[in-house]
Amino acid sequence: MRARPLWAHVTALAAALLVPALIIIGLIAQRWVQAEQARMEERTATLNAHAVEQIDGFLGGQVAMLRALATSPALEAGDDARFDRQARELVRLPGVEIVLRDPDGRERVNTRLPRGAALPGGALADDPIVQETGAPAISGLFAEAGSGRAVVAVTVPVRRGDTVTHLLTATLPASLFGQILRAAGVAAPYSGSIADRAGIIIGRSVETDAAAGKPLPGFGTIGGTTGQWRGRNLSGIPVFGTHHRSVPSGWVVTIGVSQAALQAPLATSVMVLAPVVLGLGLIALLASLHAGRRILLAKALLAEAADDLSRGIPLRTPVTPVREVNEVGAVLAETSATLHRQADALRKSNADLEDRIAERTRELVEKEAVLTTTLDAMDQGLIMVDAHGTVAVTNRRLAELLDLDPAFLAGRPSRAALRRVLETAGEYAGTDPAFGEAIAVGDLAVLGERYERTRPNGTILEVHNAPTAEGGVLRTITDITARRAAEAALRHKKALLDATLANMDQGVLLIDAAGIVQLCNERAIDLLGLPPEYRHCRPALADVVAHQDAAGEFGDAQAGREPWLTLTGDLLGAPPVYERTRPNGTVIEVRTVRLSEGGAIRTFSDVTERKRRELAVLEANRVAEAARLQAEAASAAKTEFLATMSHEIRTPLNGVIGYADLLMRAGGLSPAQARSAERIQDAGQALLTVVNDVLDFSKIEAGQIDLDPQPFAPASLADNAVAIVGSAAEAKRLALAVRIEPGLAPRLVGDRDRLRQVLLNLLNNAIKFTPAGSVTLHLASVPLGGGRHALKAAIHDTGIGIPPDRLGRLFQRFSQVDGSIQRRFGGTGLGLAISRRLIETMGGEIGVESRPGEGSTFWFAVPLAEAAEEAAGRERRAPPPLERPARVLLVEDSPINQDIARAILERRGHRVTVVADGAEAVLAVQAGAHDVVLMDVQMPGMDGVTATRHIRELGSPLGRLPIVALTANVLPQQVAQFRAAGMDDHVGKPFRPDELLATVERWSAGRAAAA
């Protein structure tokens, strides 16, 4: 290597020192600029995360408020007025409105409008999602109906069980979100925006009113939950920005800083460093020239002294212009003298030192193994950094908590290397830059003895710092995520409990074992008239009772007389449940629940309204009972009237119809006399129809109508009904016909008499209201399956018809089309009503189609079973001939009825004995042999019921003689009384000859068989 002069080395040394200094200064400047830019970018991301947290917290608070409101007892009770007051008390922010809507969008409460004002309606876009999922929903920006202002809506469902009964919405103005951004620290040179899921700006940290409703620039390029972007903001300024998407709402929050602000540190550093660099260069040049001359002189002297020392020559202290060189020369001289003395001593102690080092090394290895085992067993992470910034000690738990490679920590890295690894992993991404710097360098003045931070994965770490005696730092790290979650859950539950207690309709006192009121809600203050400070001051229960007593709350109540008032001793000695009335008239229900650990929970409910309702129910029950008794009395009076009317009309009517029938059957009448007898008979039958209609309708209304299903031939039934009304149609020269449709069932099972009654009602009406033309009965059946058929009958006439507006009056009792028809055509107006009730009792339906002047068609359809073949065969067999005459005892006080009954029975061949009252009947039964007794009921002297009882008391065989009631008393309850007295059967007056004969022969045949 070519040697160079010393001055060249000095110059090179100066250059070597100056150039690195300049490079270092440049790198430091660049690093500072980059750090400043990174700090601003990191500050942008931090502001973004903080703004999202504030917005999510605000929206979560709104959801929690709405959910608390959704549990309000006022809402469950349907008390919209009280719910409106509660909602208005909760609204604290200007412009925020609470709206309660039905699922169809109709509003019930709106805090924007005065109570009682007309409420607008309309559903929101998120309503179907809320109703379907049952989860809260946060809308995008929209224009509020009515005011037109830009708002967003937070909606929660109100559920009762599994049903969404209402929708509760908080309407938030867009301007409110600009305030939240500014409150989160978004200020110049930073700016922030909030956009909904469609990219429409909701709020901005600056000019929020002008920006609301405009599209967010660059929204289409935003993807993922977080990220960065560069572009121009709403004002056209180039910016660097970050975005963060809110999970609950789906909104995007962007924070931007202008590119000019990012480049400002570079210009500042250039202006500051340029003079510094020039000054340092000049100073370095002058200093190197001056120092070079002196160093050259000192070098020559030192070279001479060194040469002497190398040759073992005693040195002299050199004298040079450089004091340090002189001192070095003196030291060299002294050192030369002592080197020889120390050489022997060093050789001797070297062996001893090596032995001690080996022993100490073994001890350290053992202690290090114990320390390592202990540290690895800790549940806390531990790291110790020595005074030189080297990571001296770590444990296993630290590597786990910070996701570090144990091999990396085992290499004892420097604090700077550890920081680079953690920063590369994003460990301090969510930490304030200044605080992160303090963590990295271990600045305890900033960190303090304890702090907490949240890792990117959400883990919350608690860090304790302690300085070591050597100037290092000992740091322990604990995972407190679970503890913080439990504390947050506890705070949430406490908030829910506070909201529940504040909105309860019951007053609540929580009393501990020492008699101290630990909790008192607002409702208890209101219900008991307590001072407001009792809400928080935790008074003794004795003080509460004393305050109430002093205020006259208990009136003249005394502890010895009222068990619920105990002013001394056990203050909870009251019954578990009791009621008392306050001086203002309010009735409160007090419930006490003892706690296992002592103390109790006492609730107070305002039951004034419930008491009022209970009294009202008692009064209503009393009125209803009185009305029931009155109705029963009226019903009994109506029954008595119907029974009297029936008897008084039927008794003479029996004579009219009976004598007319006898005249007609006797023959020998002239045509005029026959016509008169026929008219008498028709008039009697018409009057009987009126009486039967009234009584039938009474039985139908009372649910006492009984059906007697028997096999019958529908075609024969139709022919019979038409034959009965044939004379009436012939008298009016009307064409009367029956049309049997093909496929009519030959035999069905049903109440033939009731069906005939309906057919006769409809046929008589058709003939009555048809002045000319025809009346046709159409009969058909439709198979229903399972052996059943629908019997369909339709009576069509060419009569006067019925106006459409009068059809609704048909089939109603005592109702005809109008009064003029009643006067012209007569009738009770019960025929169609009875027909409808009979058809419906059979499970069928009845109706009418009519046009004025063209005629009407009345129809009915009844489901009936198909008759079995053997039943049909039995019906078709003719009744057997009379085998022997019956011996009949007729008990009747009316001579007319005696003549008619005797004539009918004797014409058939029966032998008849007649007596006039019940006493004679008893004697006749005892005196002679009879097969059957026909017993009238209402007779002078002994009535028929009493006579029947006497006969039954005669004993066998006379006491078992068949007794048939032959009376005008035909009501169901009357017939039941007759049977209870011992009568076997009943025939009503006026009686039909065939009915009377059939009854007599049925009972006399049974008597003969028994004999």
C-alpha cells in the first residue's frame, strides 16, 4: 500500500467525518419528513377509526334507547299519551324525533308534532326487513315527509311474543353527523365525510348542509372494511384519505388530508437544513487545517518516544504544542516503568481468575434455568430491556401475547429491532403515534406505571412498567380482554336495569339487610310522594316511613291496628301483599319479596283503575242478574200466554173442523151445502195454520224442535203436497204441476212431516200471490257421496213478484213484503220464517229469486241419507187391518168434542165410553175394562193431570192402563208435564181423524198383546 502524508490523512479524516454527518443529517431530515407524513397518514387512519367508533356508539345508543322504549308498559297497555311523554323525555338532541308506527305505516306517536295533531303515515324502505328479521335497521339518507329535511332513520321492532306489533323509529337530522365528526376531532387540515350504503353523503365535518345528499367522490373504488385512497374531495382538492365501513349501519366514513399538508414538512426541512449543511462544511474545513499542523508536530515526538519504548529505553516526557500529546507521553513513561512489574502479577492471577470464572459460570447456568422455568410458567408476559436497549429477558407468555417468534426473542434483539418487527406486524396501528413512540422507547414519563392498549386482533392488554436499578425497564403484560368484556356486559346490564326501572309503571324499593333503601325509582317517588333526593341519597326505610307518616300518608292509621304499618322493629313485617288508599284517593298495591341474604324488594302499583273496573264489573253483574230474572219472568209470561191462547182457540176450533169433516163424510148434502161445509173446513184449517205457525215458531226459537227422520218417497211427498193445495189452485183457475227431474232418489230418510210443512208453506204462498197463470213444483236430487243426496225443491209461480229492495224482509218473523200485501192476502208472516228455521235445522239452505210482475221461485236444498231397501219395504207395506175393536174411555167435558171423537172412533168400529170429568174417569177405570183412556186436561172438578195420578196409584193392572192426553195444550213444556204425571202419549186439538185413530190403535194393540 502506498504511504501518504499525514496531512492527507487528516484531510481524509475531516472529509470522512463531514460526509457521514451530512448524509446522516440528510437521512434524518428525510426520516423526519417521512415520519411527519406517516404521522399525518396514521393520524388520518386514527381519526377515521375514532370517528367510526363515535358514530357506531351514537347509533348503538339510539338503538338501545328505542329498545328500552319498546319495553315500556305504556306501550303494552296501549297508552299512547303516556308513551308520547316518555318518548319526548328521552329526546335530548335537537332535531331528533321518535315515531311509533303500526306495521302498515300508520303513525301513532310523533314527537315532532304536538300531541293531538294529525299524524302523517307511510312506511319506510327498511320496514319489511325489520318485520321479517325482527332486528334493528339503519336507513340511508332520505328526505323527511312534510319537512323535506335530510334525515336518516333507526328502526327497531316492538314485539309481543313472536309478533311484530309496532315499529319504533328515531329520525336523525343529517347535520347531527357533521357535529359528531367535529366532536371526534376531525379539524383542519383534516376533513371527514359520512356516506350511506348507496354512497350518498349524510354529513361532513365542514359545510355539512351543502354536502348532504351529494354522491361521495371515489365511492365506487372503495372496497373492504378499511383502506386508503387518493383523489379529489368534494371541493376538488387533491387529498390522501382513508375509509372505514361501519358494521352496524353499513355506512362509509372517510377522513382526508390535503396533499399540500403532506408535502409541507419537506419544504420546511430543506429551508432549515441548507444553511446548517453549509456552515458545518466550512467549520470542518478550517478545523481540519488547524488541527492538522498541530497533529503533525505531535506525531513526530510521539514517534520518537514510541521507538524508545519499543527498544526498552526509559522514556522522557515529550513536550509538544498539544497538551494531550504531552499527557500521553507522560503516561507512556510511567507505563514503561510499571509494565515489567505487572507482567509477573498478571501471569499469577490469570490462573486463579480462570477457575473463579468457571465456577461462576456454572452457578449462573443453574439460576438461569430456574428463572426461565419460572418465567415460562407465568400467565403474564414479561420483558426486561437493559440500559443499553437490549431485550435481556422475555418469557413464553410474551411471545404468545404479541405473536412473536420465540427464536427471535432468544437472540436478545435490540429494542429498535423488536419495534420494527411489531410495527411491521401492525401492532401499533390503532395507537396514537406519540404514545406508540413512548412504548417503543420505554418512556415511563409518558407511559406511567400502568396503561392499556388494544391489539389489532381486539385483544386488550394491561401493561405495568417498572424501572430497574441498572437503568432498564421491566414490563409485565396481562390479557384483560375477558375482564373488560365482563365489565362492559355488567355496565350494559346496569344501563338496561336503570332504563327498565325508570320506565316501569311500578314503584320499586330495594332494601338491604340493614334497612337501607339501596334503590328507589322515579315511579316510587311519584306514587308515594317522596322527596326527589331519595332517588340517590339511600335513606333508611325507617326514615321513609317516618316521612310518609309526618306527611299524613297513612291518615289515622296505627301500627297496632293496621298490620302493614310498622314504625319500629321489623320494618318489613307487613303482609307480602296488601292494598291501601292514599290521601289523594289513589289505591296502591304493595308487594314485598324477602331476599335470602336479608332485606327485601318492595313494589308499589297504582290499582285505582283496576279497583274501579272491579266495582264496575260487580255493578254490571248485578244489573245483568236483574235483567236475567226480568227476562225469565217475561219468558214465563209469554209461555203462559201462548198456552192459554192455544187452548182457548183450539178447543172451539176442534168443533168447527170436526163437525165440518163429519158433514163432508156423511154425504147427502146439496151442492150449496157441501160448498158451505167445505168453506167452513178451509177456514178452520187456515185458522189452525195460524195457531200452529205461532206455536211452531216459539218451539223453534226455544231450540225445542225435534226431527223424526223416517224413510219416505220424495216423489210421493211432492204429489201429496200438491194434492192438498189442489183445491185452492183450482178455485183460482191456476195450472198446478209437479216436475220430477230424472235421477231423483226413490227413497230417502228425513222428517217427512216437516218437509211437507215447508212444501205446503211455499205452495200456499205461490197460489196466494199468483192471480193467474201457473204454479210448478220442480223436484230433483244430487248425489253427495257416502250414500247421501241433496234433495232440491223449487216452486216457481207467475205471480206478482217481489221488488229487489224488499227481498231482505222475507224469511223474517211476522214480516211480509209490505202492509198492503198483508191486508190483501192475509197471513201471519211466520210461514217463511218457520220454513227457514226448519230447513236450517235439517242442515240445508233456502232462498228466493224474483222479478216484479214476472213471478218468483222459492227453493230449498236439504242433505238426506239414502233409505235402505228393507226400510223402504217396511214403509211401502199397508197398515194391518183392525183385528178387534178397542174399548176406549173418553174423558171430555165439552159435548162438542165428545160428539166428534165418539163419531170418529165408532165409525172405525171402536167401542166408546164417555165421562165428563176426572173423578168420573177414575171410577170408570175401577168399574170396567178398558184398553185405552183419552184424557182431556182442563176440566171442571178434577182435571186430567190429577185423574192420571190417581189412576197410576191404583196399582197393577189398572194402574198401567194406557192414558193419552187429548187436549188443546200442545206446548212442549206442557206435554212434558203430562208425561211426568204418568200420561203415555199426546194428541193435540184440533186432531186429525187418522192421527187419533192411529194413536188409539197403537196403544190398544199393545194392551191386547200384554194381556
